Amino acid sequence: MTINISAMKKMMGKRTFRSLAVALCFAFIALLCAEAKADWPMFLKDKEHSSYVDKAPGPPYVLKWRFSTKGAVYSSPIVYKNKIYAGSYDKTFYALDAATGKEVWRFASGAEILGAPAAANGMVYFGSKDGKVYALDADTGKPLWDYATEGKITTSVLESGGVVYAAGSDLYLYALAGAKDAPKGRRVWRMKFADNELLGGIYSSPVIFEGSVISAGKNGAIYATNLKSGSRNWLKRTDSAIYAPMSVNDAVLYMASFERKLYAFDVKTGKIKWSKELNGEYAYGAPVIVKDKIYLGLRNGHIKIFDKANGKEKSDFALCDSINSTPVITGGGVLITGCADGGVYAVDADTGAVIWSYLTGGAIHASVAVTEDAVYIGSLDGSIYAFGR
């Protein structure tokens, strides 16, 4: 349809036309903002792994829908333009209607899918244990390209500025051109972590901050790599393997290592700001930072809260048998997480008082995705769940 602007001006008058144009502009901006608020387009919401949402439905929740796959769901779901995306151990990647849970499309990969996808610019990306990074049309599921690495990809992929970042067991961090017409996912660069698999392999999902993509390996090293060139910005070694994802807040990198410590690093230099012993426990998830507090879920099922400035422990409360993922904190002061007992819990973030819980049929290793109207999570019972008011 062609709109004759000149004719509209004559019919309506200049003042009325301007008023209508301004109103339409504001409506369009509001629509874009509403869409952006509704999205959780990558692992732990964003490139810094904030795992925080200002507006969210408050508990208690009800089950809105449940979608069953044919394999365990380790993959943390994402939300993009009214669809839920997640992979399954049945080697299939799914797109579901966010409101109803009905399948929109599915795509068969060459192996099991463990990591979370990322979506941007009408495309959705994910890695598979077949070693490939896949790019699909987010609306139709049409395969656009794939890129074969030399190992397995079990981490979550990350998209920034039209480039897809993926890390795997072949000891490399990859940067791939994310455009729809990129032939086989043209490689922009790759950076090697170690010389052999015993010392390498990347199992911690990367984060991005101010020109660096930061990733950590089985060799205990943290690498900050230049986004554009793939050259090393800095390297910091710790005393044990790093499997848990990291997070960034106010130019500080937070990470829990396999040596049972919580670290804070200067994200620009890699210098340690402080470290804190975790009393023999370790974390599978990323630290979540809200204002002056750090929330960390532990293998023993406890949530610990630390002072952001110095790592001093502020409180500790028991929740369940084991927490295998990263909690989400809402602006309403609610902490939401899954546990190995199959439960999904919503608790008071400061006291640990349980407000609501729901028992799924299997352990939960996926992190939740939260929007203004729903909570989404996957379970090892093979299902993806949606909860709301």
C-alpha cells in the first residue's frame, strides 16, 4: 500500500497532520520498548549475565502451559519476539508460542543440545554436541548457515554487534559472522585456550563487556579477548578449573571457581579485587548482582549473599538439596531458581522465605527466563514449563 503524504496534509491540515505524526511516532516507540521489555534473548538475559528483571509477575504462580520434548532439557530457554526457544537432549531445537506453549517449528541438529541459544536481528543461534553452531530464521526455523568446530559445544552462545561467539571442547573460542548470508558462518577469528584437552576445554559460557569477550577454561585461566581482532587483552590464572558462568557488573567480573572460591576481578585488567572462600562448596551458576549485594546459589542448596564491595558474607539460607543453575532476581525482591529435587522456587531474596514452589518431574539444570508476564524453565523430565499469574 502506498501512502500519499501530500494528499493527507491537504485533507487534514498541517496542525492536525503534525499531531497525528507525533502520536504515531510515540506509539511506535512505545511498541518497540514493550517488545524489548518482553524479551530475554540470551542466556541469563544479556551479555553481562545480569539475570535480573525489573518487572516480573509476583508469586504465587500457576502453570500456564507445559511442552514435552523427547529428551532432558538442560538448555536454558530464551524469549524473543513472543516465542520461546530451547534445545533438548533429543537433538532437537524448538520454537514455541510464548503465550500458549504450542510448537511453532522444530529443527533437528546432529547431536544433543545443552547450552542456551541467543537471538538477534530475526535470527536464532545455538551450539550442539555435534560441534556445530547453527543459525536459523527465528520466525520459520529455516536453516541459514552452520559452522563446524573441531569439538563439542555445551556452552551457551552469545551474540553482539552481528557476531556470534561460541566456545567448546576443542580449546577454541570462536567469533562467527552472524549475518543471514554468511557462507557457513564465516569465521571472523578464533582464539586458542590451551595445548591439550586435559588443560583446556571451555565449559563456562562467555560474557561481553566494553570491547572484550571474556571466557574461562578447564585450565583455570580467564581470557579477555578483543571483540574485533581476537587478540588477547589480558589473561588471569586461578588455581582450579572454571565451569560456572561469569557475570559483569559495574566494570567488575564475578566468578565462582572449582576451588570453592568467589572472585571479583577488575574487568579491564584482570586484577583480583577480592576473593572469598565458599566453605568447601562450589557453584554451578553465575553470581547475580543487585545493587550492593551478590547472590550465589550453591551445590549444597544454599543461597549465599555477599557484600558487592568486599565479598563479606551477609547471609546464608538453605533452600533445597542442590542448585545447579543461576537464579533470577526480580525488581520485586523475589529470587527464582530451579533445584536438583525438580522444584522451581520463588523466595524472598533477602530472607529465603519460600513464597511459592512447583515440583517438576526431573532435576533442573537450566536457568529460568523471566518476562513481565511469565517465568519459563526447562527440566530433565523433558519438559519446558511456563508459569504466571
